[in-house]
Amino acid sequence: MIEIKDLLGRFDKLLFSEKEKKESVRKIISEIINLSIKNEDIKIKNGTIYLNIKPIYKNEIFLKWEEIILRLKESLGKKTPRNII
């Protein structure tokens, strides 16, 4: 008989990958613009990164958008979000 923990193991991997994506985004943005962002302030949906931060910091992120996306592609590969809002 299959145990429930074996069935739910698939979902654990999906959730872990979302946590991993958020951590990569947080780490890369922190390195590039010297801003510490909480994982709770990052949301990734439909290939877009939503940041819950002050507009002045978002402007700096938009100025360095290309560098951030390139670093994300190196880190995440095919799972790289395409846009930052």
C-alpha cells in the first residue's frame, strides 16, 4: 500500500523549488543593489517577480534589470522569471 507521505512528497519538491527561486532572487538583488529583502516581500507568479518594497528601491532594480536577469538565468536556468514588478 502507498503511504500518504510518498504521495505528498511530489508537492514538497514543488514547494521547495519556489522557496529556492525566492532565495535566489533575494540573494542576487541583495548583491547587486546592496538591499536586504525579506523572502516574504517576494512573490513569483506566471514568470513575473513581484516585490513589495519602496518605489525608490524598485527604480534602482529597474536600472540594473539586465544584470539581475542575467544573473538569475545563470542561477535558475529555464525557471528564470521574465519580468520584475
